[in-house]
Amino acid sequence: MRARDAAHLALLLLAHLVPPGSCDVAGGAGSVNALPAGSAGARLAPSFDAATPRNVTALVGKSAYLSCRVRNLGNRTVSWIRHRDLHILTVGGYTYTSDQRFQATHSPQTDDWTLHIKWAQQRDAGVYECQVSTQPVRSFFVTLHVVDCDEIYQRMFSDAVPSARILGGPDLHVDMGSTINLTCLIQFSPEPPAYIFWYHEDEVSGRKQVISYDSSRGGVSVVTEKGAATTSYLLVQDAAPADSGRYSCSPSNAEVASVRVHVLNGERPAAMQTGSAGLSNSSRVIAALLALCALHARLLRAQLCSS
């Protein structure tokens, strides 16, 4: 280490040991220490470009670049300090940490001194100080935010309201003896619902009850697939007229969605479910479009993580 760099490193350590108020270090993004009015050297004193970004966001595992633009640097030295532990990371072009992910870069033709953090981790988040070796020292502060792909994906849909819908509604007609097949789709939720309840209401008597696979009726099953969009399937075998009524899907994190089911004997309305009471053609189209949307979201998420 050259004698000049060693001396400067000692001065930096001393600056952080001096009690607050003993030296005038600018506190606030883009601010600098004030010089006495009318000072002859004020025009040549180092200054920070206030337009330099003061908040930087980086992806976990990717590089983070913290910029510090210093005008009129002269023969002073620029250092980067991590405020979490007051660790001096770089002095000029030298690195003073065993963590080789940190590196200061500077092009002689520019005023930019950039702290390059390779393979950023969550623990790297926090405030970093760009310091110029004036007396007293001058500082510019940059806050680093480190996020992962899941967090970005959630932010993309943070303004969307979680919603639930039963495909094929508002009315479904099925043959007596066939299987009632209802599909509830929950979208735009930051996380999958903790639970989903299905209800059946007899609209004649007004009786409403939770549908359970272990009910005395039997032949009832519920399958739930959780993900970016959660899907819950209700299957009621051997449909009978008593199974007609309003069916509701009630997730823990969205409004209730409902559909009317009509169990008929021999009639063929246009909205009739066929065979084992699968989805109607229009519902199949909707399901396909929703699947494409979910696929597009996954691809977008993968692109963000790989870029």
C-alpha cells in the first residue's frame, strides 16, 4: 500500500471516530458541506451532482451499480463506505475489503465513481456513503434495495384486487345422473388463499350448507391447485334434482363467487353441460385464455430473473 493511500485510510477511520457535530458531514441525499460565503476556493471545491440516483434497486444474484458523480475533485480521493458497519470498502481504485464482490470503477475522462457490487445479496441492502477527502469530509448517500423475482412478480399485481369466479356461469344445466363439475378460479392474489369453502344453497327452502366430501350424500370431491392463479374443482357425482341450487366458492382472500346449477331430466337447454357435465365450449375458451395469461406471467417472471 502506498504511503499516501495509507494516510488517507487513517484519516477516513479518524473521521468516523470523531463525535457527531465535530465535523460537518452533509446528511441528506445529494447535499454537500457549505463553505464560508465569499471563500476564494468555493468555485473549485468538490461538489456532487444532485441528479445522481439516490435509490438503486438490484435483483438478487445480479450486479448492483451505485454511482457518485464528483465535480472539481482535484487531487482529492473518493471512497465508498458501508454504513451498516462503517466498513471502508474502497479508496480511490483500491478495494479495502476481503469481499471481492465490491469494486470501485472510474473512467479518467468522467466524474463518475461507481461502486460495483457483484452477485448482490439481501444482506447488501442499506445505505452507502460516497466520501471525498476534503477537510471536513463531504458525503453523498445512496440507498441500495435488493429484491428477488418473487417480490417483483408480486409488485406487478399489487394494485389488482383478488377476485374469484366460477367458470361457465351464471347458470349451468346438467343431466340427472351425470357429474356436476364446477371450476373456481382465484386470481390477482399476492399469495394463494389459506382455504376455499364450497357452499350449496337450496333456493326453494333457503337452506345453505358447506359442501364436504365426508357428507352423508357421498360422491363429492374437491381438488385445489395453488399457484400464481389458484383453481378449485368441485365434483358432485350422480346429480339429482335435490342438487339443484346456488353453488358458491368462498376463498379466504377474495369475494364469494356463485353460479346456479339446474339438474334436469331429459331437457336440453342451450347452456346444457354434456357427457359428464364438463365445461361448455365458451367456458373452455375462457379457461384456455386464462391458462395462456398464467403462462405469459410465468414467462415474464422468468425473463426478469434471467436478465
